[in-house]
Amino acid sequence: MIGVIPDDTTMVTERLTLTALSVDDADEMVHVLDDDRLHKFIGGRPATLDELRDRYRAFVSGPKEPGDIWLNWIVRQKQEQVAVGTVQATISTTADGGSSANVAWVIGGAWQGLGFATEAARSLVDWLRSRGVDVVTAHIHPDHHASAIVASRAGLHPTDEQYDGETVWRTEKGGRHTTSGRRRA
């Protein structure tokens, strides 16, 4: 398993700042996530402010499973410091004593198509790999083409595995992506 990871880590990219999620972020994020289109592939509906606060409170409290680590960040556009989405990772110990992280991202509808998801996902995957995470996975609905593009640009590859109806995407040790090119998802 990887070493201790501070839960207040900040990541900075060319256009984004990723800061550790807090319960107070729900006040801003409820507006970013208030879009039924964000639930097309995952089901459900946008959370109310109270529901989002409760969810963020649970995220900050951490998992009930011993050995797991939950890490959650608010993605902010660096120039205006406005929240545009979130990224998250659940880190677990693998059977062979290594570590794996399951990652996810969501960017609010008003900021989609600008490359923010790719930029944030790449930063997250690179950060996890630099801290010794052996395997990074994401679960993506087979029809969610935009998310598949983000996963690919973050260095993950589709597998034949399915989890809860979604395709498992994975990158393993040594499978880092390259950041050449300026294409954006």
C-alpha cells in the first residue's frame, strides 16, 4: 500500500486548481451539479443542498472499509477561482500488497467541452502514480463517449471487464500517458 496521503493536497494545472473538498463546498457545487444531463449515464437526479452537504460530510469522514482511502477534490478554473466540477479517487490495497485507485470525474455542463475534465483527470492520475499507486481504474458507461475520451487521454485503456454495467478502464504501473498534443475533451 502507498504511504500516508494528506487529504488537503492541492494540485495545480495550466488552467485549473484542484483543492481538497470540504462540506462548505456544497454551497457552490450544488449550482455546478444542478443539471439533469449529468445523470444521463449514472442515474438519479441532482442533489439538493442538504443532500450534497450530507454527501460531502460522508466523503470528508472517510470510508467505513478499513484500508481504503477516499480523496475528493473540487476542480476550479484557476483564473476566476470558480468551481467547475470534482475529481475523486478511492485507494485500496490489492491482494498482492500493492495499491489500486478507482477514479471518477464530473464537470458541470456549462464547462464541458473545454478540456477541463481531461486536464483534471490527467493531473489526478499523474498524482496517484507519483505516490506509488500501481493500478488506476475508472468505470465508464459504454455509451458515455466523452468520458471514454477523457479516460483515454488520462492514460487509461478499456478492458473486457464490466462492473455494474460499465466498462472498466485501466492503466497499470509503467502505463503512464503522454501529454503531447493540445487536444481537449
